[in-house]
Amino acid sequence: MQKGIYIVTGASRGVGEALCRSVLQRGHHVFACARSANPELECFATTTLGELSYRSLDLGNYAESRKFMDAVIRHARGAGPPTICLINNAAQLSPVGPAETLDPQEVAAHILTNLAGPMYLTSSLLSAVSELRLNSRVTVVNITSGAGKSPYFGRSVYCAGKAGLDMFTRTVAREQADRNLPNRVFAVRPGVIDTSMQTLSRNLPNEATHDRELFLRLKRDGKLLPTDTAAELILRTLDDPRVESGDIVDVRELYPDDVAL
Ligand SMILES: NC(=O)c1ccc[n+]([C@@H]2O[C@H](COP(=O)([O-])OP(=O)(O)OC[C@H]3O[C@@H](n4cnc5c(N)ncnc54)[C@H](OP(=O)(O)O)[C@@H]3O)[C@@H](O)[C@H]2O)c1
């Protein structure tokens, strides 16, 4: 089997770490990043047939992201793998609270991570594949949320970022399709998952959000998806013939038997 290249952001914990583990077990080369290191993941990688290149970086820092993508492209040029998959998974929830309480610098940092970062990685990958005429088919999977579709009190920045990511997904897919290019771009709503983002949601003060009780109940009732299940469902979308470029899909609708909410 020829190794594919998977680029996974937000690999220090949560869904991103689970995605990396799963892809490594399948024997692929994973280029992973987050601000924090993940020595457990690096250790795990050595027990698999896969390969891990992990870089600590802040997606809000364009120069750091560029160095990361340069390393990916250098590798792709040498190896010429048929598959390059970028999974834009990293995200932050903060700042949370009604719009009049938002700090502009925190808003800017959020948008850099949740929207401008994925835009830059997508753009630089598509541009390199086209300019260098790499014989690779690119798939970009943007991890989104129901918050990109429905408003939630106190989460205007997160909702706006995810809505922006959804529209970016649809527009880039249209650009690729209009020129008969083979690259696919779609977005996945991964369900409600037992990660530190959920812990934060359960611990926010009532004046900041109005959905704390919902998240407390989901945790109490054992309704949160384990990270490895979420990762498997996200990866399943890659080979699911029902998922088309430009789609915004929800794992709860695609795989209702695996996500019993
Ligand atoms: N958990 C849920 O219920 C849920 C529901 C719907 C959608 N999602 C989406 O699923 C994805 C994964 O979420 P999660 O629950 O796994 O979140 P998480 O546990 O909070 O992990 C977020 C990851 O993103 C990284 N990250 C955050 N800011 C970054 C930055 N500036 N630069 C680089 N990396 C950064 C974090 O690493 P560092 O802090 O080390 O940088 C971490 O690895 C996100 O897109 C989220 O919006 C989650």
C-alpha cells in the first residue's frame, strides 16, 4: 500500500489526536500540528506502520503555518503520493459571551485560528499541487459544527467562524468543480464529543451562555461521543460515496446507528 499524506491540525488532544492515531494505524504519513507538543502521540506513532511529523505552531501565525506547509509540500514532491488529505480540525471556543462583552483582540485571534488558518492551509496546498503539477488528488475536510447553522447565545464568534468555514468550503468546491479539477472540499459536523471543548462548555458562567444545562445533561446521560468514535466517523466520510465536494455533512445524519443521541 502506498502511503498517503494526511495533514491534521489541532493534534495535541481531542478529536485531532484521535484522527492522527487512526490514520497512523492505517500506515499513512501524518503531518500534525498544534501549539502544544504531544509526546504520547509521538510515542504511539513508533508502534504503527505510519509516520508522524509533528510541529508545534500557532495557526494564527502565518509564518509558522507557511513553514509547516513547506515541509508537507517538500515531502509530497519527493514521495508523489496519490492522496493528500488536509483535515482542518483545530479550533477554539473562546471568547464566549454576549457581543457587547467581546474583546477585539480575542475575536481576531479566534478568527485567525478557526477561519483564516484553514483558509491559508487550503489555499497553500491547492496552489502547490497546481503549480508543481503534483500527481496527487487533494481532499480538504473542514471540521465544522451545528453552530455554523444555528445561533447559540454567547457564541457569536464561534458561530460566525464556523458559518464562514462552511461558506469557504462551498465556494472552494465550486471553484474546483467549475474548472473540472479533481480536488474535493467538504465539511463535517462531528457530533457532540467528549473533549476539553465540552468541559469548557459545561463550566461557562450562566451570563456567558444559555446552553450550559444542555451540555451538563448530555455528559450526565453518557451522550457524548468518544474521540476515537468521532475520528472513525470523520474518516468514514472520506470514502462515503454519498458525500460530495461542497457538502456540509453531519455524522449524526449519515451514520445514525453509530451516533445514538
Ligand atoms: N467537542 C465537540 O463537542 C465539538 C462539536 C462540534 C464541533 N467540534 C469541532 O471539532 C474540532 C475539534 O474540537 P475538539 O473538541 O477536539 O477541541 P479541543 O479538545 O479543544 O482541541 C482543539 C485542538 O485545536 C488546537 N488549537 C487551538 N487553537 C490553536 C491554534 N491557535 N493553533 C494551533 N492549534 C490550535 C488545540 O491545541 P493547542 O491548544 O495545543 O494549540 C487542540 O489540539 C473543532 O473544529 C471543533 O470546533 C467539536
